[in-house]
Amino acid sequence: MTSALRGAYSLRRRLLAWLLVSTAVIGAIAMVDTWDEAIDTANEVSDRVLAGSALAIAERVIVSEDGSLEVDIPYVALEMLTSAAQDRVFYRVDGPPGTFITGYQSLPSIARREGQAAAFGDSSFRGEPIRVAALTRSASTGINSVPFTVTVAETTIARQQLTQAILLRSALRILFMILGAAVIVWVAVTLSLRSLYRFSEALAERSPDDLAPITERVPNEVQGLVDTVNSFMVRLEGALDALRHFTGNAGHQLRTPLAIVRTHLALASRATDLAEIRKATERADEAVGGAEHILAQLLLMARIDSASRSSTMREVDLVDLVCGVTADHVPPAAEAGIDLGFEGEGEVRAVVEPILIGELVKNLVSNALLYAGSGAEVTVRVNAEDGSAVVEVEDNGPGIPAARRETVLKRFERGEPGERAGTGLGLPIVEEIARLHGANLVLSEGREGVGLKVRVSFAAV
């Protein structure tokens, strides 16, 4: 019980943990992508303002009478760069190569590629990171054009704040989605597990003897478990029935031989003559042997009661199997003065449980040896007829009247009074094994209407 409790876990918590871990990984990947997008977005917005400011300055550049460039920096060009983050703004205007016109002369500029209207880049100025925009234009003198470059830069405080704001909002959205999904999963799993709780309660409320199938409605994903439990309960009920039959039959059938044993042991204890003691102990030993035989038969019946078609069923050669069992009974047949023979050639194959088929033949031969009488003939046959594998045991003894042939297939039904008594389980065992294999069992007269012939027909391979 302790080890079972240690192995137990919460399905709800496990699902929630998987959800949180997976969404956290996805959220981290999304945040990295969002960080890149936020930087690009902040640069795109601010670069437009930088380009606009550079363009406003460039439109105020003119050519003076002496051919030099002059610029009247408009206040609006720098005003548009002001922000709540108090970024500092820098500018620089350069004329033809090597000519500085105005602004911060040490402000770094950036190279513009061919065909590019404005160039943007990151740099540093006075120990601070800056974003730089460079715009190249030409001022006309009426005769020729004088090229110039306007460079505008600002510190990156506002850009960083915008990037952080975008990232923070995205993180809050992702966190909200994760928490919302966790709540939804928690509630959904709780509601979904109610059917399992009802299933558990239905089992807990049952009495130990109630092995009827469970009809509680459960989700499709759990139906396989319910079917497995129902199948197990059916097998358990069959095993318990077999156990009840075994204990009841054992108590009924072993009572008599045990009483005989006790009686003869009591006689032996009171006897004064050695011959009487020996005779009493021999009778007690015979009763013990009978009880042992009864117990073996009962155990076989219990096995048949609980058996079903399974992987133990396999294709075998009935000629080889039945011949071997018959050979084992030749010595006791000779002692009883009975001629025991076997007829069968080649191979006759069928899908059977070899051990049970061996018991079937053993019981038929034992019954024939028990009831046929000294001087009788017993023949065991195996042959193939019309797509069936047939096993026959025939004797020329007294046989069984037609009116009693159905009765002797019931458990503990013995022969007529005055006949040698068996356990009453031989033919019932044969009938049970035949039924388990789907075989056909027929009791009839032997040749010329004398004796008994038992015929068992299996489906041939």
C-alpha cells in the first residue's frame, strides 16, 4: 500500500505542469522575437522623425552670392526631435568634401549608399549612444549644383523606453494568456475527472460479491480502462465460481474416503492381530488413493471451469498425442486383463490445448478400463473424416444404456448399482474439455451393438 501511494500522482497537476512549462518555453521564444520587433519598431518610428528633421534643415540650405552655402536652421527642425525622455539632439551640415558649414563638427556621420535617400546608423557621441540620420542634397546656383550633407542625431533614451514599453506589454499579454490557459485547464480537467470520481465511487459502493459489469458512463479515453476492468471482473467471477465449485465438490466427495480412512485407522488401533492391522491399513491406503484420485479430478475440473481459449491453444498432431497417452495405459490394461490397442496413421492435425486433450483421452481410456471388465477389448482411434479430426475410444464391455447416456455426462453421476464405482467425473471432464474446444461429443454403442463408443470430433486444420 505504501509503495502504491508513493507512485500516485495528480493528473490535474501533471497536465498543468506540462502546460506551464510548454507555454513558458513558447513565451520565452515569443519574447525574444518581440524584443527584435520592438527594436525595429522603435527605430522605424524614430528614424522617420530624424529623416524629417534632416529634410527640414536641408530645405533651408541656400547658395550665397559668393558661391558658398548658407543655412538658416529652422527651430521646427529641432523641435520635432524633442521628447519626454529629454533626448539631446545634435546636427551637422557639410558642404562639398572637406567643407564644414555649421553644427557640431565632431558629430560622426555615416556613409550613404548609392540610390539611398537617407542613411541611418548607430554610433556614439560624447560617451553616449546615438542614432544618426544622414541626408545628401544639392543646392542650385542657376549654373551648377553644390552638394551638401545634413547629419542629424539624437540620444536613444526614448527609443529604449519605447522598446521596453512594447516588450513589457507583450510580456503582460503572454503572462495573462498563460495564467488564463492554466485556469481553463484546471477547471476543464476538474470537470472532466468527475466521471472518474463517479466511476471510483461506483466501485467503492459495491459489495465484495458484486462482480457485475460497470455501466457508469465515462469519456472515450477511459472506456478502454472500464472495458479492461469489466473483462477482469468476468474472469474473476469465473475463477471464484470455479473455486466455489471446487470447495463444494471437494467437501462433498472427500468426506466419504476420509471417513473410511478414519474408520480403518480406528480398527487398526484396536486390533490385536497383525493380519487385521495390515488389512485395515491396506483399506485405509486404498481410501487415501481414492481420495487422491478424486482430488486430482476435482483440480482438473476447476482448471477447465476457469479456462478459456488463449495462447495455449496450438496446432498439434492428434495421432502422435493420443498414441502417447494410450501407450501410458498399456501396463494397467494388461494387469486388468484388457486388450488395449491403437489405430491411426499419418498426421491428423487440429488446434487444441495439448494438456487438456491428453486429459480427455486419459479419462476415456481410464473409464473403459474401469468398466469394460476383464477379457474385454479397448480400441483408441484417430482419423480424419469430412474435414474433422476424430478421436474414438471403443470397448466391447457392458456399455451404457441409451436412456442413461445423457445423465452420465453430469458431474458425480456414477454407474448402475453393483458396477465398479468411479468418481463420477470422468465423462463430465471429457464433455467439458470437448465443449471448451468447440468439439462434438457423441456416446453410442460399439460394433454390433455391443459396448460403448465415445466419439469426439474436432475441427481439422
